[in-house]
Amino acid sequence: MCIVGKGLGRVTLRGPFLFFILFCVIVQVLPSTLLDKTLSYMAQEELHVGQIVLVALRNRPCLGIVWALGSEGGKAGGGAAGAPSFKLKPILQSFPFYFSTQNLQFLEHFAQYNLFSKGFLLKMMLPFSVESFQKMIQEKEAAAAPQEAFDFSAPIALNTSQAQAARQLVAQNHFGVTLIDGVTGSGKTEVYLSVLSETLQKSSRKQALLLLPEIALTKASLLRFQKYFQTKPWIWHSNTTPAQKQKIWLAALSGAPCVVIGARSALFLPFSHLAMIIVDEEHDPSYKQNEQGTYQARDMAILRGKIEDVPVILASATPSLETVQNVKTHKYDCVLLPTRFSEAQLPHLHVVDMRLEQDFALLSQPLAQALSRALQRQEQALLFVNQRGYAPVSLCRKCGFKWQCPSCAVYLIEHKAAGHLLCHHCGYVQPLPFRCPQCESEKSRLVLGVGMERVLETVQKTFPKARCLCLSSDTLSSKKRWDQAMEDIHNNNVDILLGTQILAKGHHFPNLTTVGIIEADRNASGCDLRANERTFQLLQQVAGRAGREQKPGHVFLQTFAPESPLLQALCQNDRDPFYDYELADRQQHAMPPFKMLIALILSGRKETDVQREARRLAQTFPLATATLLGPAPAPLSKLRDTYRYRLLIKGDKGTALQNGIKAWAKSENPAVSLVVDVDPYDFL
Ligand SMILES: [Zn+2]
Ligand SMILES: [Zn+2]
């Protein structure tokens, strides 16, 4: 029986309804809200665990799922715990849609590991408003259109090492993690697509999930997919339309055959017949969600694979240290692709010692000469500058004043073309200043550091005829412009590309032979235990863009510290000593992947409130087996006018740490908010 209608907020069980109660059963429902508990409701029909239902919560309709049958362990939705059943609110509507047991297990373990409330996670797995869900159910016939069938008949051509890798991977039927460890340009995609094809043909399960970093979800990667299977896969990312999202979600839930390529949020699709999961570019830091509930999508994909008992493939040319350590300890398998596909050779690396340059310039002599050669041969070049804008710091040369954001503890970045100073955290802008606000000197502003616009200025002066294109999140905020830029590069309408790290990922530019890294010493992130690892991965990925086809590639690394282990490892094309060095360092300092970290960030408008709450938490820390570091102001101590303090907990891996701090890690001051970040990446 269903009770729906405009007045559903006031539905109560009195009078004639009392009769039905004799035939009713109590069910535990997990509502899709911030709640972390199930609530008891009265069902007047047979319901199943995992079934999607509509209930009233604080007199408002709310979607939820049946978590368990019976009254045990939950609290009453209509009254206090243990209330007589006639006080319980009824289930308002039930839908013929079910989350699988595995989906529920995934939800529970995910929430437990990341210290999420289960209801919050359900909202991510059931991402619809009540109205849109009801509408979707009514239009189900139209929405549940199946994915166009893939054509697996044409085998993908593989070389010997690729074929060997694919054979090893196809042999897996059950859960296990395998890393495809292949140099850039070795054809990792062909290997996993060939495994995907074979797996979907032989398995009774017909769903597969391929995770990619959001930025890599481009037309180019889809065309590649289409080339092999004659059909476009479904794409799930932030720009997917609501109608398309409904279609994909319904297909995933109903177990319909489908291949979904998605950014990290695709992990929350309620697949019910998953056959395998692939995580490409597994080292990519964008798999770590840093806002609104933090989690590591690669790690959670592995959790999902374990619960579904299906194989998980990770692919990377520069695997993360976590993964490398898991391969070393035989927790993960590994297949190697040691050579580039076809005849392409790895690029030659040249270290340019900037201390030996006669006149300091942004472009060293060797790099300028290489650019000139590339232009003569009508080949493309890429200059890597990992800083947007013109210069990251503005300084008054009379009094030393530095221009800061009034709302955040960061310097303002000069954007010369736009004519302003900008905060990259909150978007604050001010026109380029004429006068120093501290000493009132005029025209005393000096800029420090190198941004992309500044390099562009130098390149245009040196090579006035070169056609340049800048690529960063600033210049390319729309997909259309991004696709246009990619087309221009592929049609050779660009001579010199300037780009931030968005260019490092998975792109294949056949005519690109020269890469210049302007500041190889610059860390990808300054206050992060993974800073060296990330810089190494980033530089190797950027270098990997050069010479991907027949023409040989040359990479120039401009540095003031050519002897650093990181650059030595890059140049000798031997990453193992560098990884060993980093792993030994992490082990010595008891850091991940050997130990586990959990960060607590407290923030609020009044610094004293935040400080007091941080101290209170530190004094009441409940775990004798773990170490608490802090409280201390977070490296980004002020952001958008809120003050931020950090506590860091270090302990042994395993969920005991999370279970131990779950009840404790809460703010008692409503003016101070608290964010828990399990396995933090961003230490700001
Ligand atoms: Zn001044
Ligand atoms: Zn700001």
C-alpha cells in the first residue's frame, strides 16, 4: 500500500489505519540525509533489504533504502527508541528498485573507512531529489534505454609484451589488484581494453567501470575507445547532463550490460553486475577528493572490487609509492611494459644547469636553441610552467611589503593580461597597484617568480613568428575551448604550447618533439609528504609527451640543483633508486604507506574559538596506541576569512584507528566546523 500526495508531510497513523498495523512489519530505513543511523518505519507490504523507499523525515519526504527488516538496532522514525510500533510512521512509497547486497556492503565499509555518515554516502549513491526520482520512475521506459552493444569481434593488435601482459590479466576471474606498469607511450590502454573485451565476452557479468582523472576524459580518449569497439562508452563526470546521468544510473542498478568511463564520482554508481574495474593513471592526485567528504577514489575502487570479488586493474607510467610498496610486498600483482609501442624511443633528457648560464634568462641557451630547431623543422614544442598568471609574488622594493589576499593567508598572483592581482583560493581581485599601501612609494612593485604569462612574453620576444597557445585551467574553463585547442594542436596550428600540469596527463601529440621544463626544482606542492613523489611523477609525465612517434624526442630540464636524487633518477631513466630512497625515507619517519594518517581541520570565523576547540580535542584524544600531532595553524592558516587549525593523527593501518576516533572527532562548538580527512593528500 502506498500513501502519497500533497499532504504526505502530515501523515500519521490514527483511527482506521490502526487496523492495518496488525498486519504491518517494522523495517530499518537508512535515509539519504546527513544522518548516520537507520530509523524504524512501518511497512504495510513486503519489502526487501536494499529496496528504495520514500519516507517522511522531520515531516519532509525523503528517499532512503531498507537497511534491515525488524526493529533491532535502530531508532524509531516517529518517536523515541523503543516506541510502541503504532507510533511509527509508515513507509510512504516503495519502488521496485534494489541496491545489491554488495552495494550495501560497499556503502557501509566506505563510510566506516572514511568516517562518513552512511546517509551522506547514500546521497552520493542515490543522487536525486524526491521529485526527480519519482519523475524518473514514471519515465523509466524511455530512460532505461540500453547502451549500444559493443563490437568485440575485431581483436586489438598487441605487440609481444602487451600480449603477454593481457594474457596474465585475462586469467583473473576473482578479486586481485594488478598494476600495468608501462613507460609512457607503451600502450597500456590497448592492454586493458583488450582485457576488458575478453572479460566482458566470457563473464556472465556484463558491466565494467573505467576510472580516469576528470581532465583526461576528453574526446581523444573516447575516440580511441570507439575505434576498438565501434561504440561510444557512457561518460560520467561533472558535465554529464541530468538526463544522461539518470540513464546511466538506471542501467547500472538494473544490471544492464554497460561500460562506463568516469571520473571518481562514477564509483558511486549502483552497479549490480560488475565484472571488472580499471583505474587508469592510478597515481593521479585528482583521485583524491578534497572537498565535501574526502576519499581516495583509487583505494575505494579497490575496496569495491574486493566486495564484488572482481579483478581491479591499475595503470600508470609513474605508479604511486603506495602501489609500488603493495607490489613489493606481493599484495598486488604487476605486469611490465618496458618499451614504447611501435618504433618510438624514449626521449633524450638534457639537464640544463642554470648556474652555468651567462645571463639569467627564463629560456636557457640549450632550450632556446632546441626551440629554434623545432620551429625550423615544423615540429611542436611544449614548455611546462606549473604556475598560472604572470608572477606568484609582488613585492615593494622600498619597504618589502608583499601583496596578500585580505581573506586568505596567501600572496596575490599577478595576471598581467587581465591587469589585476588575483587570489587563486577565493577569487579576490584588485587592479594592478600603482602605489605601495605600506610606504606609499609609487611604481615600487617588483615581481618574483615565474608564471606562464611571463614565459609566454619571453617566448614571443625570442620567436616573434611562433604560434603560441597557453593551456591552463584559467584559459580553458570550457570543454568546447579545450576540444578546440586539442584540434589546433593535432592540425599543427600551434608551434609552441605552454601548459601547466593539465598538459601532463595522457595526451598524445604526434608532432611534439621538444619539451622544456622551465623550473624543474619547483615542487608540485610545498607542504606535502608526497611533494617529491608528485614532482617526479609530473616531470616524468611531461617528459613523456615528447617524441611519441617516429621522430626522436628531447627534454630539457632547467635546474639549479642538477645533483638532486630526483633529477638524477629522471635523467638516467631509472626510477627505482628514487622510489627506494623515498620509501626508505617514509619508513624512517613512520609515514604512509607504512603508517596511516588522519587529519582533522577545524575552522571558524573567530581564531580564539578555533584554537580553543583544537586544544580541547587534543586534551581528550582517546587513543593510547596512536600519536597525535598538533594542534597547529594549518599551512593555509586563513582561507576565505575563516581561521584553520590542524590536528594530525598517526597510527597503524586498519580501521581500528577510525573506530577509535569516531565518537571523539566532533566539534562541540557550533561556530567551529570540523573536517576529518582519512589518508590526507592536501596538507594545506
Ligand atoms: Zn612599500
Ligand atoms: Zn583569497
